Amino acid sequence: MAKDKKLIIGNWKMNLSVHDASLYLHTLSERVKSHRSVEVVIAPTTLALQTLSLQVNLRQFKLSAQNFYWRDSGAYTGEVSATQLRGIVSYGLVGHSERRYVFHDTDKDIRYKVQAAIRNGMRPVLCIGETAGERAMGETFDVLHDQLLTGLANVTSDELDQVVIAYEPVWAIGTGDNALPGDVTQAVTAIRRQLKHLYGAKVADDVQVLYGGSVTASSAADYLAIEGVDGLLVGGASLKADEFSTIIEKAFESTKKKA
Ligand code: PGA
């Protein structure tokens, strides 16, 4: 996807029934203006994906899985594979902190999920970020380095343009305790430096890097103004139509400023 486009992802997490998700998508479709310079992605509960895929106008919104299993098929009770999501979603979140810390997704799971997404034509959104404890110990950059290295271990430079990286400090997710733009600048700079080191400047510069963690309509513009931030991963605020549509407008405004 063109690097001059902003990417805004709304992660609805384990909220809304299928019926309510469908109603809410309808509300959003009336509120949110489509802009060529902003790609808007919705990540509803897995259960609602198929219904929403029949309803959604793909020129307005793309869909994302919040999670999936990395094997394509087989005896894996309770799981949904990237292969099964083919044709339904365009994106898939991988390594979200709630997956890492609540469900204990391992580095190996995350690496394989990144590959499974690419193999099945969906763009993985690899989420990386330090916990409060790691931050207090001054380990932020080591954590980002390790999570990036392991998450991308099997991604070739030809495949890298499929991948989106989301910097999501764990302590900022769902807490209202959002990161200072200065901290985000440093983290994103470190991520880009490492991507360059791994893949070379030409390919690395094109990777979309997002910020996520307690983003609201009033903080969105500050993050979008940071050099190297190409969009936002929004949780709580994506469940409020006014708030989410304002964030999308802020993204549009930020592309106008750059033009
Ligand atoms: P939040 O969630 O915006 O509610 O902090 C962000 C996320 O989980 O990606």
C-alpha cells in the first residue's frame, strides 16, 4: 500500500454481538467519510467477520482478524485459520499484547502467524511493545528489537511490504495512560533503524509503522504528526462512532498537511 496513505485500524476486541457489530458498522458507514489517503480497517470479533464481510463497502472499510491460528487446517479444536479467513479479511493482528500476555502466544506462534497471514493473502499487523516493568528497567529498545527480530524471522524482503508494524506499549493499552509523542518518536525511530539494518533502506522505508495505546480523538493528531508514524491502532475509541470518525478525519488532515 502506498506509504503516503494513513492506516487507521479499529480493534473492537471481544465487544458487540454479531447483531450489534452489524448495526455499528452501519452507523460508521454513514458517519465516516472515505478518503483516498486514509485506509480504515475494522477488526470485529471473529464471529462477526463473515456477516460484516457481506455488508461492508470495501472502498470504505477493510476487515481484519483479531487473531487466527497459523496452521492452515487440521485437528485444532476451537481455532480459526488464516486459510479459512481468506477472502473475508485483508488484515490480521498478530502478537497483540492481550494475545501475548493473556493467552500466552509465544514468539514461535507469532512468527508462524506472520507467515500464515502472508501465505494466505492477508497483511499481518505485527504488534510489539514493552510492559511497564520492562520500561521501568530501561529495556524498551531491547524488547522492541527482540520482538521485531523474532516476529519477522521468516519474512523475506519481497514480503516485507505486506507487513505492518504497530508499536503498542503494553502499559498504554486500555489504560488511558498514553505514551508521550517523544517516547513514540524514539520507539518508531528504533524500529525503522532495525528494519533498515535487516532489510536495507529501500524496502524498510516503505513499511507502515503505527502507534497504538489509548488513542483518542484529542490525542490522534499528535501521534499522526510524528515523523515515521503512518497510522493508528485504536481500541476503546473505535467503539464510539463520533470519536472514531474524528480520528479518521484527523488522519485525513495529516495527509493534507504533508502534501
Ligand atoms: P486502546 O487499545 O486504544 O483501548 O488502548 C489499543 C489496542 O489494543 O490496540
